[in-house]
Amino acid sequence: MEEIGTGTISLSGGLDGDHKGPKFPKRRITVMAIEDWRAALGDLNADDGGPVDLPWTTRRANLLVEGVRLPRARGGVLRVGPVTLEVTYPTQPCRRMDEAFGGLLKALHPEWRGGVTCAVLEGGEVTLGDAVDVLVSPPEIVPRLP
């Protein structure tokens, strides 16, 4: 994972340079809120009993946002700078999360903490510090484990 300050998001490919975006139209972009990341880490304990401090890039999301509650239902719409995204489903973090820290995968599951997966409705260039607005927030869906 590489942190960048500016990136181009397109309808057909998602975030420029991301290998998954072009392959999956309903999964072009993943977005995670820093508040959800911190909540997940707060459920974990380091070997010494202290807090766990992992960089947000461990989660492997395309975009990290702050100060906004992401829609927790399909059909939610958010704008990041000039880009408009539609929530298609909650992001399902992979087993690599537990490789990074035991229990992280489970800690990301509640309340869509792993973020949202989105289709791109309107592309453009996003830059660190761009405004993030929720345009549509349908009633929340609570995912349940089988």
C-alpha cells in the first residue's frame, strides 16, 4: 500500500493504479472512516495489554475520510471533492487483517467498520483535504454473521 495525496478516480477503473478497480464495477473504490478504524483498533489489545497502533493502510482501503459517518446501506451516496460514489455493500476485509494483527478481521466487522465499497457515479481528481459529504443515507443495514 502506498499513501498518496492526490489521485484520479474514473468510472471505468476506480482509483488510478489500483488493480482491483477495473475488474469489479461495483467495487471500484473502498472508503473507510478513521473513526471506524480507531474503534476497531480499540477492540484489540497488544501483547503488553496496551493499545494497538496500526497504520490505516493496513486495512488496504482506497480512501480514508474523517469527520463523516459513512452510509451503512446500499444506495448511499457520498461526494469526495468532485467525485460521487454510490455504496454497493460493506467492504469485507480479507484474512490479511488477521495476518497484520490477530483479531483485527473480527474487530472490523461490526457497524461497517471495514468501510464501504462503492461504484463511481462521477469521476475526478481527489486531493488530501477535500470535503466529504453524504448526499444520500438510506436506513442502516446491520450485517449479521452466519
